[in-house]
Amino acid sequence: MATEPPGPAPTALGDPRSDDKALGLLLASAHDAARSALNAELRPLGIETRHFGVLVALDRAGPTSQRGLGALLGLDKSAVVRIMDELERLGLAVRRRAEHDRRAYAIELTAEGRHHARVSAATADELSARLFGWLSPADRERLVTLLTGILSRADDASTGTETNRP
């Protein structure tokens, strides 16, 4: 298994090895390319990446409140509502009043939703192997550490705090 990236990584802003703006653009471009590839693979199932995340989370966690689902996936309330409207329209999930709080909804998958969650997870596994399979275990560990550090710092920047996380 090769541990070298498939080629050079220049961006419109310059060399990401020495320019932070170019590095940010490269990271955003990698995200966009991976998301587009997953959307293309999911298209035959009639869903998109945003649906996939919710379907897989519900398949793993079982019935979950809208608030809990948003927290689990890092989505705001309005995004959860929009995605749930789409999933209900597709017949993949339902919202029921939560037993413990009649103001809240418990979201659960339909039988068709569970099928879509599992088929889409297998589809994503195949794509992920193509996208990430060239990484050695050490490269993968380092990438996770680096991305986690970026997420921490982005969160710190948005809240005005500073930490020394990795």
C-alpha cells in the first residue's frame, strides 16, 4: 500500500506547504471532493451525504430526540428539522412525540430507512477505502490528530478561547 499522496497539492492561492491560506483552501477542496464523491455514490439510493449521516446515526443509536441527534452530528436545530422533513418525505424516518416530553420528538428509522442506512454505509465503506486506503495506520493516526487539532482551534476561535490541544 503506497503511503504517498497521489500527486502535488497546489492551490489557486499558492503552495499549501508554506502558505496557511492555501492549506485552508486545500483542506476545503479535499472536503468538497470527498463529499461530492459520496453524493455521487449515494445518488442511486435517492439520498445525499446529509441524509446519510442522520440515517447511520439513527441506525446505530436507535430512536433519538431531534436535539440529541443535532448534538450527536454537530448540526443546528434548523438543519435537523430540514433533513428530517426530507427523510420523512422519502419514507425513511418518522418523528413521534417523545414519551418523556410531549414537546419533543423522538426520531426513528422506518424499515426502509434501516435498509438505506445499511446499504449507504456499505457504499460509503467502499468509497472510503478508495479515498483513505492508501494511508498507513500511522498516517491515518496522524491525520486524525491533525484534523482534531484544527477542529479544536476553529472552535476556540469561534468562542474566543485559547487552548493548547493537539
